[in-house]
Amino acid sequence: MKRTLLSGLLGLALLTSACEKEYLDRVPLDALVDETFWETEDQLRLAANGCYAFLKAKNTVDMENLGDNTLWPSVTDYQRIASGNFTNDVAALNSDWTSGYDGIRRCNAFLGNYGRAQVADPARKEALAAEVRVIRAYLYSYLTAFYGDVPLITKTLEIDDPEVYGARTPRSEVVDFMLTELDEAAANLPSAIPTGTNLGRISKGAALALKARIALQEGRYAVAEQAAKAVMDLNVYQLYTAGGTANAYRNLFTYTGKLAAGGNKETILARTHLADISMHNLSRELQVPDQNARWNPTKSLVDSYLCTDGLPIDKSPLYKDATYADVFKNRDPRMTQTVLAPGATWGGRYDGNTQNTNPAVYTTPKFRSDRRGSVTITGYYFTKYVEPSTVAQVSRDANDIHLIRLAEVLLTYAEARLEQGKLTQADVDLTINKLRQRVGLRNMTLTELAARGLDVRTEIRRERRVELALEGQRYFDLLRWKQGNLLADDVKGMKKAWAHSAADVAGLPTDANGFIIAYTNRNFSPARNYLWPIPLVQLERNPNLGQNPGW
Amino acid sequence: MAKKFYSRAGAVRRVLTRPACLGLLTLTLVAWTPPSLAQVDLQQKVSVQLKEKTLRQVLQKLSSVAHVPIAYTNTLPLDKKLSVQATNEELEDVLRRVLRPLQLQHRLLAERIIIEPLPAKALEPSNTSRATTVQGTVLDAQTGGGLPGVNVVVQGTTTGTTTDAEGRYQLTVPDGATKLVYSFVGYLTQEVALENRTTITVRLVADNKALSEVVVVGYGTQKKVNLTGAVSNIDATDIANRPITNPTSALQGLLPGVTVVNSTALPGQNGGTIRVRGVGTLGDSNPLVVIDGVPGGDLNILNPNDIESISVLKDAASSSIYGVRGANGVVLVTTKKGKEGAAPSLTYTNYIGFQTPTALPKVLGSVDYMQLLNESQRNVGRVPTYTDAEIETARNGSDPNYFANTNWIKEIYKDHAPQQNHNVSLNGGAKNLSYYLSYGHLREGGLITGDNYQARRNNARVRLSTTLLDRLQLDANLGYINRDYQGSSEGVGSGSGPLYAALQILPLVPVRFTTGGWGYIGGQRNPVAVTTDGGTNAFSSQEVTANMSGSLRLFEGFRLRGQYGLVTSNSKRTIFSKTINYYSPVDGSLIYQTNAKNTLDARDYTNTYQTFIGMAEYEKRFGSKHEIKLLLAASQESNRGENFSASRQSLPTQEVGAINLGTENQLNNGDATHNALRSAFGRANYIFNNRYLLEGNFRYDGSSRFSRDVRWNLFGSGSVGWIFSEERFFDGLRNTVQVAKIRASYGTQGNDRVGDDYPYLATIGPVGTMPIGNQQTLGYAQTELPNTRLTWESVQKTNFGIDLGLLRNRLTLSGDYFINRTNDILLRVTLPDVLGATEPSQNAGKVQNKGWELQANWKDQVGQFNYSLTTNLSDVRNEVVSLGGVPPTFGDRVRFLGEPIDAFYGLVADRIAQASDFDVDGSNRYTPRFATIAGDPAQPGDLIYKDLNGDGVITLDQDRKVIGSAIPRYNYGLRATAGWHGFDAAIFFQGVGQADGYISGAARHAYISEGSLPQEIHLDRWTPDNTGASYPRLTYQQSHNQRLSTYWLEDASYLRLKNVQVGYTLPASLTQKFRVSLLRVYASADNLWTRSDFFYAYDPETPLSVGGFYPQVKTVVFGLNVTLK
């Protein structure tokens, strides 16, 4: 008895040397180790899927706040940037930088490792790599647009790599890289629109369309033209027309236009969403029923829509502005499919007319914050991108965010041709007029423009603004066109006199013509505001980055 | 002089006969056995052969042979020579045989054998002519029971007696005597003036705080007088009868160098944070908690009533034996144990009471809200939202649906929350056996509207100890905890949850519309609806702590010990997020909905921790002057956790929450983690001549968290002590100072808690991504960078200390000075974000903590009045010494060289600008004459910031500096107890002398966003008519005045009446006929009063916050203690 006890305790005491040798070798129980990953096609697909997380979702639309199409009722970082009154510590400056490079790292990790995998058909792994290349170029395109020169990182960095503290790469070099990468990607991607379990994946069209966008942004018009034409020549994309001229354009931005609905052959790249799984709050923000609508169309946007005769409002005899409702009459049909018109159904509930007892129909703008209906600060609301069924609920909107669609490619082609001095009526018919025909607007004719004394460039740019309103492109267009001065203008709304109740707008300041001034004291310094400053945090961590001019 | 008792110090040295013997006892029972519970077996067989030895030698021999402490005083004829021969005789018989001839007797008391004169013969009344007889009883002040064997002596004479079995005595006192002196081993000596009384009843106070005390140290125990490290300890009486729900809170203010911050009273989740000697690392700074020898326990869920003692090991000498994880200090908890041979004792204690918040915000009503909103909008050139007519509507209450006037703080909080606690314990023992059984039940109610917030905890503990074959001691200690707590489906926290929503919702919103439905008019969700109908988040957990150990004495002075510890938990969380519909009061249509599809989310967590420890110990005394103790041990521990969760949506009911009822979106998830540690360690002690102390420790640790090449590391410490009061030169002082000791220690320790189990491995795991193929899609990616060279943090700790026992040890003083330097801190060195991933931890930083600690205790008895005073004060200065050469982080909290960790970094606010600080042009435009930040619309009423670099503009990168630190300094505590007859009282103050706090966002400011609403303090905002305002002008949706600046830093120092309690123990004479040996009723209150300059709406211990935390509470309870014997 004693002996047994004794040896037992001795054993216990010596336990650590007696036990299995691998006691301290503990491998993860719920993760894979880098060395054993990157081997199969399934693993590659999973890793590529992870890169899609960095396609911008509603943030794409949020970037509209950087431009002059909409006004947010409270101060946001993008609004501060747009107003010119900001310093390099604004959080959004840093978060766009950080999220960009987070995504780039993930892409770099894929591209640095995918070659290790044994895949029966090498084309399949090259196609996955091509998808990732497109995502990486997409991320760089925002970095260059915001900051100009940026560090070009193309490998998975270790903490002691010199690139971590490297200087910035000239913008043109980054652009060259993106364009080359997109060419390579396009060569390895299928041209058909992905369907079924691949629905939403990047295809050849996305690579080329992104190339066209970047080339245009950088003023490489020949490249832009060629890339846009290549997309058009794929012959797999067509404008969305379901619902007819009166509805097709708007329908594209509702659930009926979702990729998963099957009818949309126009969208080339979308950040898809899925009910209960991946949702956002855009529809509610556009017409939030009990507070200020977060998205308030500006006078500048509303005024940019042509009249049905093809003339701008300051030239067209069809334009009347005696009442609020007049403004919406005889206009480019895209206007009422973008900006909410009286008589339209909406989700904003009780409007500015206390006699209107039908909360489902909008008649007049509401300025009074009584929490019973959506309040506007400009007198206008958006209807584009509103999926009415989701307005009453917070973050239950599963609408796709359309990142690149054929319409943009057509506009890019037209602009690229124009800027090279090569725009023909045939080009206009192939592009602008296709967009106009979809909504039933009179065709653009170069001769007519000339006869009416209208500037072709202005009209092409107007077409782009109108077609792509609320899609996050306007700010970049303004930068490209060197029209930053527009951002310094006061942001205005409707004419105060149109209000249903004068008392509701009594306190609002107006300009000389009686239009509401919703935001003032803006400025734009051409010497510095065409680029964002390098974020304070990044500059502190790596002074080698240097600062942009004027900051 | 024969009856004159030696000073306490003398007694201390002699009570426990041979120190080696004590050492053996304590060390052999150690870690899992409080030393006071050693067993004395008078029936054990002993053999001795002694010839012509002094009585002193005989007693020493018997003590060593029988392994029992034998206590005696120097008044005995110790030098009397005698011979003893015994072979396998019962100890009791041998003693009797030795003592009788000397007119002495032995007695078992307090686990010791006491040798004393035979009362009747030794203490004859003196033959004075006029003598009076005094009689009375001597009682234990704590238990009220009679104390037998107490020496009662007429002061200044040798006349005296001892008390009988019931504590009674009778003594003839000579004329002219003024005082009687009552003395007894283990109790404070008391002098009582006669004042012509003939009956004197005395209560003696146990002297368990004297330096003779034995304290639990790492893997053993040590006599406090022989300690060379910095160890603080408390015992059960220090925390008894307080309405604390967890032992962590109980430690606050009681121990110098131990900082506890209690920020919330959220039911079931109110454990505070403990920091031992400051924040030593930039990572996990929690000390290692060791419960009954098993590391890694959860102090927060232990039943406070089960705790016998808590030791905190603060310096390297005391804690380096824990090597890894001991770097932040070690908290050793010992639970209660039965007494061998003791009669069963059944104790029931309870309390019932309630909690109220210590501080709450005072918000303004609708009219003020609307008027001030308009003002804030006018101030920034915007159109005022509300017309006078609307403000009038709110004022007259004519539209209770859209212009209500709700005080949401009042609505979301209840007046008070109930709290109750019940404990039953049984302890006792038989021959070779002791047992302790306890059951505790704690119930906490919530302060939040709705019935969601509550917590329950059941603790059961069984402890059995037995001795086999005289050599083997076995101890089994099983704890079982069954606890649950719940709250709303939305959690509470900074910037989230219903309490935050209550700060953000407009007073215009009614709780309910007149139609009966939940009120909602946009903006914030209705917090009362959320806490009432929004669903629940229920957590329940069953935890078992099992601890088995054996100790085998192989031969004289050598024993082997083995221990197995298990902590396993099985927890479940069920979150039922219910749909709340809000209907228009006008047309009944749905205007808002939260959780459109109700969701049931069930999560399961299991965790198992196991450890084996094997130890060998040897101790021996050589000659009369050398003592050694050696310990060599090895241990391993492993931990494994697994989590599983599943959820479904669209349950057709809001009543029953079960996963099988869900009809849509069946999702599931799981993850797991594990780690292991293996160690060899040892300790050597050497004591020379009872006064020179030497100790060395080593520990060799290997952790699975590091790669193989850098996995193992050696840590060690050395310490010395000198009890200079034992020296001859001290003799003259000894009447005043009984014990004086200085000590010094130095050592290193490691820390492997890097927050990740595989920081050296590049792992790839699932990440969320965009849905591809119109279905939920997963991606795989690496999200954190590995660092293969990552290894231990190491802390160098240096400590100097002094301990004094004065005035018959009634006053004990202790002081420490320390320098802790943490090197190779595991630090996420921020890198440029082109890296694209979370930076890995690197061994980069160095942090230094320097500080001092003082403790003074006083305990005495004056007549029937006994009292004690315990105070402590400590300071620690934290300083970042190195950040590994990388640039410091910027932001509101920074890590700068030479500054405390996470110091506040902000602008220096000068004052509020007045119109006279501006140039005014014709169109009433104000241009500041002071420096401003570009883009700030500076106007009269805004803050003026100081231009620190003098360049004429304020920029965030040039004009900020370190303006404060949240790390508390000058922690202090003052505890006083008093007893008089059956009454007892205790009062405990605790506080922090210096700390900064920061309350921001909606909790502090008005109108900087839609959800930051005005409070009463905002009425004193700057306006042209109120230029002496305390708050800047109100600026709608602008926060240029609210940047972190000195203006908003709060003074978080405080003085708090942490606990006050009064009790009354019914006289034993009354209760004993019902076999009740103790019956005490009491009232106790925690946090009753707080003095602080902190922001009025929050407790000074509130973490940095924008609001939303569950508040700290005052608790008042009434309770009962009953012991049946």
C-alpha cells in the first residue's frame, strides 16, 4: 500500500519529463496554417472570395457626398472634405487609406501564393487570379484618385520590409501598373456574364470597364476609348429596359434590377447584397420617414436635367417654375426617376401638405421636423435607389450597389472620343442616344447642338452627371474636369416661394432669386483641393510619404 | 517576578517552540491548507529517550517528534533538568508524566499544546490583610465564548490565577491594587482598572494580525516574520458581512499596492479589475489568480464566504516562483477548511437589501430641449427646428404623442434593485478527518426597467481532508458554481445599448403613445421598449473546480506533494432578439420596426483547464542556528476552449425562445482554442540565528504560445532579510519595538499573455465577404501577421521593505519601495498602414513602475472596548521607457516615452472666448484675435486653445500634449472596527488621491450630434448674457469645443465610504439554551457616500466613456449570522 502510494506520487512529481514530448506544440484548432493552404482550387476560390469583401458597398453611394448632387443634413467627413474646410486629421481620410491597403494586402497574398496550387486546369486558377487583379486595381484606382501618388505595394509585406516605410510611387506609374494588370486580367477572364453560383463574379467586361474608367480619369483618352469599345464589342451587355421608358431606369436600382433577379444585363460589376445576410440602409436614408432625409438633391442637380426638347432649362421655352410641380414637367424622364416628383409613391410618409392624408403618395416637400414624415433641407428627395419595401426598417435593404454598368462605359467612350477630337454623330448614336432612347428622351444631334449654340463638351458632361447621379461618380468627374470651383458654390435648394406653408420655411436663408441656401461658406483651392492630404496618422508613422502640395 | 509575563516578542519566539517544527507543519500543509488548521493529535504514539535534559529541551524534543507546536512562557521552570523514557506511548501520557512533578499541566488550544502551571497550586492568594475578591469571566471578543486558561494577574505583582473551562476566574486582590492584567497566548493582553468592582467580565481580542502570523505564499506558507518578499494579506474577517457580490470588489482599498477599479454593478458581470503595483505591460495586466494552489481561477465567481485568506504577492521574491504569468502579481486565495476533531458547527449567514445608483445624469425636459436646440442651430447659422407654437405645444402638453415630455433617465431606471445572499456552512472534523461544506446563494436584481436584468449564483463547496498512516495527508476540494445572469438582447456598454439610447432619445418622445403602443418619433429607438419587449440575452454557466492533493512524509523533514487541479466550465448564452413594432398613433400603420425578423441565437462555450504539480520538499535545522528549506517542483497546465453557436430567424412566437422554432436563416458557427505551459521551479530558504534570512527562487517555463526556438525561458529571484530586533544592540529598544526587520529582493518574471494562442503562426481563417452566387459566401484570409521571434515579456522587480511591530505588537508598520521594469513588452508597434494588416505583437516596449506602499495597523482593547485601525497608502508612477524605437501613437490616448501608459493627449484649453477676444467688422462678423484650428468657426463662447508651439495656429499635431492619466495614484484605505459588549461596528473608507477621467460624447455634451441631449449643466452655457458660463456656447452638430482638452478632463480622485456596518451579538447566555453559540444581526452598506469632483452624472470609477455603462451602486443590506454548535 505504502509503496504504491509512494511510487504514484513520485511519478506525479516527475510527470513533466515523463509526458509526451509534443505537449507544448499546439496547432490551431479552428484555422489553417499558411504553409498548408494554397493547395487546391477550392482553397484558391475561398481566398479569392475573401478579396471581394473589399468591393465598396454603400460607401460607393456615400462618396456622392463629396460632390454637388446631394447634401447630407448633418456634418459628415465627406461633406467636410467637399466643403474644403478640413484638415488632415479627418477620419475618413485615414479610413479610405487604411481600408484600401487592407484590401490590397489580401489581393497581394493571393497573387503571391496562388501559383503554389495544383489545379487540373491552369486556366481556372489564372481566372481566379485575374478576378483578384481587378479588385486590386479597383482599390488602387481610388487611392490614386484621392491621394495622387501612393505607395505601390504589389507583394505581401512583412513588418521589416523596407516598403513599409517607403516613399510614394508617382501616380503615373501606379496607373501604368493598373492598366497593365487589367489587360492581363481581361485576357484570363471569361467574357460571359457569370450566372448561377458565379453570379456577381468579375468577368472580362469588368476588367475592361474598370480600365476604361481609370484611363479616362487619368486623361489617357485613347486607352479609355479602346477599353470602352472592347466592352461594347463583347456584345454581352445591354441597357436595362424592363418597365419601359417611364420606369426602366429607376427599376434598375430596385430589387427588380438586382443581378440575382436575372433581367439585368447592364451592370458589369455590382456589390451584391442578400436579404438577411448582407444588407445596408440606403433606401431608408433616402426617405427616412421620421427625420431629415439624409440625401437631399441639390438645385444644381435638379437644374441639370434637360427639358424634353433637348434644351437646358435656361434656354427651353418648356421650362416653367411657377410652382414646385412645374419644375418636374417636360424634363428629361430620368429626372423623375431620380428625384422624387409630386404624385409619386414614396416611403417618407406624411409630407409637407397637411391636407394630404395619404402617406404613401408624395405631394409637397416637408420642412417641419415634427417626426411624422421625411424632412428635406433642399426641398427635394431622391427616388433613385429607393426600394420602397425597405424604407420603414433600419438596415434591411438588400439592393445591389451597382459599381460599373454599361451606361458608364458608353459615356466614357463618348467622352474619350470627344477629348481626342474624334467624336462623331455615329459615336453619339452608339452611346448617348442609346441612353436617351431607353428613357424616351429626344436624341442628341451634334448639328442641332451647334445650331442651338450648345457646347458639346458641356452636354456630354451633363449626360454623364444625369445618368450616373447618386452612383458615386460625380466627385471624380469634377476633379477630372477641373471643375472644383463648383464645390465652392453655396449648396442651394428649391425656391422658398414654392413651399406649401410659408411659415415652415420662414427662417431659411435664400439667395437673390429666392432659392434656399442650404449650405454656405464653402471653398475650393485649386492649388491644393484636387488631391486629398496624406492622412495625419500615416504621415506620422512614415514621414517618407511626404505631403501633397498645399497641405 | 515569577509571574511577570514576557513581552509579546518574547512570546512570539517561544510560542511555536522550534521554528523548524513550525516550518515543517506549515510547509507540509501549505498552499491548500491554512496553517492555523494544523492537527494536534494527543493520542499519537511517541518514543523519546532523554537523560538529564532541561524542560525546555524535553518540550522541544517532544514537539519535534510529535510534530505538534508546544507553547509555554518563560515563567515556567524551563531549565529544570529531568529524564524521560517512553516507547510508543501516547503523547498525552508522556506529557502528563513530565509535567505533573513540576506542578504543570498541558492543554490543547488553538491547535497547540499549551504548557501552564496547575492553577490551584501555582496561584495561591497572597496573604495580605485586607484583600477583596474579584471574579468574572473572560470571553472571546469575536465568538463570545468563554476562554479557559487565561492568565489573570494583579498588575505589578505575581498574584494571579487562570480561568477555568468556562472562562471563569476568581482572584483575591491585595489592597492598593489598581489593575488586572489578562493575557493569553494568541490574544492581545488587556489591562483593566479595578475601580472597586468585584465582578469584571473581559473580552479578549484575538491577535491574528501580529507578526507571528503565518501567511500563504507561492506553493507554501511562511511565517510573516520570516518573509523577505512583499506580501500583503487579508483574512475572512476583513471582508465579512459586506454586500459584495464578488471577491474582487472586496479587495479594494484593503491591501497596499493593490488597485481595484469597480466600474459597474451590472448583475452577474460586476467584477472589477485588479492591478498589482500598477500597469506593468501594454497588454494583459491582470494578476495571476491562484485558488487553493491551482492557477487560473476566476475570482469573480467565487463565494466570498468560502474564503479563508487572500495573499497578494507583489515583488519578484514572492511571485517569481509562478514565473510565467506572475509578472503582474499573484493573488493567492485559500478556501476554508474544517478542523480535525472539532465538533460540527453549522453557520447560516444572510443579508437582504437593495442597490441604488451612485450617480445618474439629470436631463432637461422638452421645452428646454427645443429652445436650446434652436439656440444651438442659430449659433451655427442654421434654421431653428422648432417654432414658438411647437414649443408651446410641448409646454402645455396638448400633443402627448408628438410633443411629450419624457425624462428618459427616470424611465429607464428603477428606483432600486434588490439584492440578497444566503450562506450555509458546516464544518468540523473527527479523528484524522476534517470537513467543510458550504452552500451560497446570491441573487441580484437589476436597475433597468423591465424584468430582464438579474443574476443568480449558487456556490457549493465540499472539502475533505484526511491523514492516513500518520504520513499521508489527502485533501479533496470540490467547488461547484451554477450561475446565470441576463439582460436585454441589446447589451450595455460604452456607446451602445439601452442605457446609451436613453441618453440619446428626445424628451419629446412618449414612452407609449396614447394609443398604447410604444412611443417612437424618429431618431433613437425607444429604450424602454427595448428593455421591456426587445428580448433577452441570457447567460448560464456551470463550473466545476476540483482540486486533489496528497502530501507524503517520507522521512524526517522530507515530503513529496502532488496536486491535480481541474477547472471546467460549460456555459450557454441565448440571445432572443424580438421584433418590436411601432405603430403610428394617427393611422395605426407600422412606422418603425426593430429586429424585423426575430432571431434566436444560441451559443455554447466549454472550457477545461487542467494542471498537475509535483513537488519535493526538505527542511532541516542544523544545530541551533541554521535552518534550511528546499523546494523542487515541476508542473504542467493546459487549457482548451470550444465554442459553438447556431441561430435561426422568424420564430412564429415572441414567447418561447428555442432554436427549433425558427423558420429561416439557419446559421451556425464554431471555433476552438488551446494552449499549454510546462514548468520546473524551486525555492531555497536559509535562516541563520533567527535573524538573517535568505531566499532564492527559480522557474524555467515553456509556453505553447511561442515558437519552439524561443519557447523556454529561465526566471529567478533572490531576497534577503534581517530581523535586526534580534540583535543585542536592540535590547534597549525592545520594550517599545518588538519586531523590526528590513528586507530586499530582486528578480525577473515572464509573461506570455499575448492575447492570441498562435502569434508565431501565419493562420488563415474564414472571413465574411460579399454574397456570390446569391448565397451567403465565405472567404478565407489571413487577418493578422505572425511574428516567429515573439517571446516572453520579462519583468525585473526590485523591492525594499521594512516591517515593525511596536507597543506590544499592537501597532504594526510596514513599508515598501519598489521599481518594476518590464522589458520586451509584447507590443503592437503601429506601422504605416500600407502593411495592410493588424500589426503583430513585437517584443518592443519597456515600462517602468516605481512606487511605495505604507501600511499601519493598530489593535487594542481598553476595558470592554476593543478596536482596531487598519490603514494603507500606496503610490505607483507608471512610465513608458521605450517603445522599441517606433513613433508613438497619436490620438486621445497615447504611449509616449516618459509618460504613463495610455496617457490623455489633448489640447490645453485656456478659457471660453468673450466678444472682446474678437475683431468685429461692420456686418457683425467676428474674427478671433487668438489662434484657432483651421475650419473651426470660432465665435464668442468657444474655447480658446493654447498655441503651444507659438506658430499662430492651432494644429492637432503640434499643439497637443499629455494632459493626464487614468491610472489611479495614491490609493488609500482606512478601516476601523470596534466592539463593545455585544456590539460591533466597522467603517471602511477608501479612495484615490489622483486620477483623471474622461467622459465624452452624448454623456457630456449637448447638440454635438442629433443624439447628444442637454442636461441641467448645459443651462449654464455661454451666451452673450451669461459670459461667465461653465459650458461653451451650444453649437449644433459642431464639436470643435468638444475635442479632448484640459477643459473636459475630469478629476477622478475620490474618497468613499466603502463600507459601514454595525452589528449586535446576542449574549451567549441567552442563545445557548437553543444551542445557538452565536447570533448576530447587522446592517451593512457599501458605497454609501462618495466625495469627488468628478462629472456629476457618473461614478468616479466609471471607465472612459460616452455613456451607456451600467452604473455603480450603493448597496444597503440587513443580515443575520447564526452559528449552531
